Amino acid sequence: MPLRSTFTRFFQLEAASGLLLIAAAALALIINNSPLSYLYNGLLDVPVVAQIGALKIAKPLLLWINDGLMALFFLLIGLEVKREVVDGHLSKPSQIVLPGAAAIGGMVVPALIYWFLNKDNPAAVAGWAIPMATDIAFALGVLALLGKRVPVSLKLFLMTLAIIDDLGAIIVIALFYSGTLSSLSLGLAAACLLVLIAMNRLGVVKLGPYMVVGLILWVCVLKSGVHATLAGVTLALCIPLRTKNAEPSPLLSLEHALHPWVAYGILPLFAFANAGVSLAGVSLESFTHHVPMGIAVGLLVGKTLGVFGFAWVMIKAGMAALPAGANWGQVLGVAILCGIGFTMSLFVGSLAFVPGSSEYAGMDRMGILTGSILAALIGYGITALSSRKPAVA
């Protein structure tokens, strides 16, 4: 399949998913601020138990979504990253200079802004990584509303930037948001990883064995103290992209199969489960407290300064060029759209401020929703204005 048609199909799927995310988040907000709020919270608190002999996993439904289903989301992210690094837009240094620099700026500046606003509060500082992430589906969904007025190169810039951004978020989660580690579980997880690598090197192309070992790996990582979703990324990196004979690519087959389930099922469900902020008792302090303010300002201002600023420096220094057919106003609009953190920000927030054990649990959602909504509206407006065709004299 030609690269352009592959990208077009991917973009259309991600854009539709972004619009569905908006609907799921809005529905959660409406239900949790209505007389049906008890049903919403009761559903997420339903205990779900899986047990085989002495092995028992007991979690409320919310954590099965966040730890279980989101592992499939990270599996898909890992597949996309591997494909892009081996055979796609991240395979050549010249292709990643601009989005790579913009992604780094978009991670560092928001984190610094949040840290500066919360540096005197050790408990609040734990949320420094929340405004670092970009929601690729949400951002592409907003950009899709502009249709053909936006050049494909600009959409590709946003997609590549967001993939690098997701990779950065994965590294941050692995390094800074793991719990107390279990040596036994880590050892078993390492054994699973060796088995996966061996299957890859031996030329195993059937997906079944990878998925079975991957499930065992997920359980081991879940019990190890490292966040379980990282098992999805690890599994993805071990699945072969190329085959020696004429067999279909296992990686491409799994990516193609997972994409609609993640885009239309898992991500909207995650948004519904995590975006239901109760507005009861909301006051000016709910927005001016340093935690939600740090997140909102980090997403809206930090992302804009980081992405646009680093991109501007790289282009002015002659190390990169503007995306073909794009102008500075469109790049600024996309930089603001990168402030739509949403899915990944909510996920990191659930790790930084664990519900039931942190006084800031839930407070982060107010900042995420505020910053993401403002970024979506302002980013769309600036990109639309910058994409208007000049009037014919």
C-alpha cells in the first residue's frame, strides 16, 4: 500500500477517534453532574476479580480499564513506534529533526512551568509530567475539522511529533511512576522478555505465541511494581515487522487489527471512565490552585512555547525547514493543539495522584480539561485563520 494512502487511512481513523473522545468525555461530565452520578461512580467501583489457583488479580473496573485495556493502547503505540523507526518517518535523521526538537521542547517547557508553580509543595510536584503529553487522537481530530485547507505535511508533522511525545511519556512512566519493585515478578518478566526475543530471532511469525507470552508478561509486570501498561510496549518491540518468506508482516497485521478497537473502543472508554469530573463545589480556587493551574498553563502555554519555540530555533538555524506548503501561523496553531493532553495526561495523573491516597486526586482533571479545551479552541482558531486562502483580486 502506498505510503500516502496508508497515512491517509491512519489520519482518518485517528481523527474520527478524536471526535469520539470528545463525545465520551462530554457524556462522562454530563452523567457525573446529574442525578445519575451514583451510577457512574458505582460502575467504576465495581470489583472485578480474575483468579487462577493462587494467582489472583482483584481491582475495581476503573483500574482494569487503566491497567488492562490501556496496555493494549500502549501495545499499539509500541507497534507504531517500531514501524516508524524501522521503516517509516523516524527511520532517517533528517525526517525527525524538526518534530523531534519540537517534541522535546513540548515536554521540557510544560514540565518546568508546572514544577516552578509547585516547587514548594513536595506532594504536588509529583504531577510534573502531567502536562508533558499530547493526545494524538484528540489533536488530529481537531485538525481534521479543517479538511484539505491544511497541508498533509503539517498533519504528518503533528503525527510524528505526537509519536515521539508518546515515546517520551512511556520512558517517564517507566522511570518515575513505578511502585515498590518485586524481584521475583521482575525476574519472571525478564524471562518472558527473553522468550519473546528468542521467538523473534528464530523467525516465529505466528501472533498466537507472542500474545500468550505477552499476557504472562503483563501479569508479571503488573505484580512487579512497574506499571503494567509498559508490558504492551515491550511486547510490541519484540513482534517482527519483516518476514523471510512471503508471509504477511506480523507487526502490520496486529497493528491493523488493533487500530479500530483502540480508536473506537478503548480510548473512548478510558475517556469516559476518567473524564467525569464532578463540578459540585467548583469555585475560583478550583482553577487557581497551583496543581490545576500548573497543568492548564503547562498544557496551553508550555506546549505552545516549547513546540513552536524549539521548531523556530531549528528552522532559523538552518537545521530544518517548514513543513512543505505550511506557514508560520499554521505551525503556531499546531503547537497550541499539542496542548491537548487529555488521554495521556489523565493517565499520568492517575499515577501521580492515586485516587484514595492523594489529596490532589481528581484535582488534576480540572487542569487537564481546562488546558485541553482551551488548547483545542485556540489552536483550531489560529490554524483556521492561517489556512484561509487569500481572496482573489
